[in-house]
Amino acid sequence: MYCDVMLMIERQKKFCSLIREYRLGLFRVAKGILRNDTDAEDAVSETTCKAFANLDKLRNFESFKPWVMKILVNEAYTMANKRKRTEPLDDIAVEDNNSEAIESHELWDAVQHLSLEFRTVTILFYYEDISIKEISKILNLPQGTVNSRLNRSREKLRSILKSNGGRINE
């Protein structure tokens, strides 16, 4: 009994530590889907609660990030479908004259102009460094579809940035 309680406490501590580590990434993915800070915060909160409630279903913490990202993506899609909002994110302010920061904001703006299917895989792959294999599990898509969406996303980003006078460094 005592060992079970101690094991449960250790799992909960590990959970809290990993949520803290991934919270920015969770927020970034949610915002990429929902396009709204408040909705993204709600999605991350709901995800955290659902993940904690289902912590006993997580077999090992090695797969925590894809597991929690899948919960988040499902939660964000559910929220997006309920609210049916398509507000463009044109209000990202570039406060720094640093060209790298400006390019980063321009790229993020360009990503926000992608359709949801391309935006989601792009954020998971490039911003969250999740493998194509894991993205396919998170989104319940074949790996070939994920690869195809990433390729089409890159083409669309090039087109968006060229039309705005920007560049993608290759």
C-alpha cells in the first residue's frame, strides 16, 4: 500500500515537471489551431486536466509528449468545431528591430495563414520538433499524408513569404 502511494506521488511529480517543460509548446500548438490566446489557454488547461485524470493510462513517460499533444490537438479541434471561429491572426506585433526576430515573426504570421491541416503539421514538426511518425499517431493520419502536408506547407509558406517580400532560409 505504502509503495503504491509513493509510486503514485512520483508519477504525479513527473507529470507536473513535464507539463511545465512542455507548456509553451502546448500553448503554441493550441494557438496555431485556435488562433486566439484565451482559447489556447483554455485548451491547454483542459488538456492538463484530462491528461492528469488519465495519467494511469500512460504506460511510460518516454511517450509523454506525443500523448499529451494528441490530447491537446483533440481538445483544440473540439473547441474550434464548437466555436466555429476563423479569426485571422493579423495582430502579432514585431517589437524588436532584430532581423532574426522579425523573420521569426514573419514566418509565424505566414504559418498562421495556412489552412488548419497544414498549420497543425507545420507547428508540430517545426516548432515542437515532433517526428513524422509521432505526428501521424497524434493526428491519426498515415505518415505519407503527414509528409505530403509538410511538403505542401513548405510550398505554401514559400509562396506567402515571396509575395510579402520575405524569404525562407534553406
